[in-house]
Amino acid sequence: MNLIFIGDIVGRPGRRAVKTVLPELVHTYKPDAIIANGENAAGGLGLTQDTAEELLNLGITVLTTGNHVWKKKEFYRFLEDNMRVLRPANYPPGAPGKGATVIQLANGTRLGVVNLIGRVFMSPLDCPFRVADSIVTELEEKCDLIVVDFHAEATSEKIAMGWFLDGRVACVVGTHTHVQTADERILPGGTGYISDLGMTGPIDSVLGVKTDIIIDRFLKGLPKQFQIAQGPTELCGVAVTVDESTGRAKAINRIKEAALL
């Protein structure tokens, strides 16, 4: 079976890129499921019910998030009620929403999706490795295959998670840094891995933000409100082929497609 993972969707330009490019990817890869990180989809920070529903209606199966998921308090209720939108599982008990879900696909496959967040250079949350171990152990009895979005800053932490879960999940994909890495591979135990899917949004930007704003911050060290860049956009991610009999990856290929204006 085939899966598509889409990197951090940034604002309206990112949503436009999904709308433009995703139909071509569906035609090419014929995915059974599409997982996308949407934590920057609403104005560059957070999600709203409208933006989440817009993306789900474009054909995305599950939306994952990260550290910006709490930016819009009105979204908390939607997190509680919707099984197709996740927040990182290693937030402490009592946080709204859920960190993992099981989706039965059209072909009958039971797909487990896990969302985790890193701790290196980020907030000191529960250990993502111990939480991953616990959730994967639970899902192994319920799912035919499991995939993980690890939203983390440090490449070392992401790589360690890939090795930690190798042989237990179909793939571990990294998000958060908005720059696609060139280290996609199949680990020895059959787990597909990439350190970062990259960003889906404006190409001529600094991680999605207008370049002059970020340059000015570096030059002067003063805070300045971010604004999403405009202009040409692209969709970044990976396509993964999974052996249904084993639940392990057979191939992983980077996607980096410009959206036509």
C-alpha cells in the first residue's frame, strides 16, 4: 500500500499548495492514506476548525501538529471531538485532544498514526521515547501498520527515534524545521525514515515568513511580528510504499513539487 506524508503546511499559501499539488500526487502515487502536519496552517501559527476541515476535505486522512497546536484556544474543542486531528502524545495528561488514532482505510487496513514532540531545544515535556514505546505497544494489537510524526528540533533526537522504533512501525517522519532533509532511507528493521519532510508553503521565504522581517530580526535583535510570505509555493513530503503483509516499508521517496500559480 502507498502513503503520502506532507510537511508543515504554512498559512494560506501552504493550503493553496496542497489544493494545487495534491491531486497530481494522488494520480501519481495512488495513496491509500495521506498524513499532513498542519500546525502552521492558520495564519502561520496554529489551526482553526475551518482550516482543519478545509485540509481534511482536500483528501488528507489525518492531520498531525506540534508546539503551535495551542495557539488558538477555540480549536481545543475540535481537538477533543475529531479523531482525524492529533496533538503530540507526550503532552501531560489533561491536555485537550489525543496523540494517536486508528483509522480504518477504504481497503480495510487499520492504520495507526502517532504524533510526538521532541524535548531537545524545546519545552520540557514527557519523554517522547517512553511515550512512543507505550503507545506503539498498545497499537500493535489494534493496527496493521503504524506511522509516526516526530515534531522535533534536533536531528539527533529524530534519528534516535527512528532507530528506537525500527522494526516496530512502518515509518518515522520528522517535522518542525521546515527544511527538507536528504536522508530518507529504510532502516534495517524495515522502518522508513526521514529527519524532516520539509515545508509546504512559500518558496521565497525564511521558513515561510517574509525574508525582510527575519533578516531585520537578525540584524537588530528586536522582536517583530511575523508575516507569511507570498509568491510561488511548493509542497514537500515523502511517498512511502508499505508491505501490507509485514507492515514495514519497502520504499521511501522525497516529494518536492512546485505549485502552479
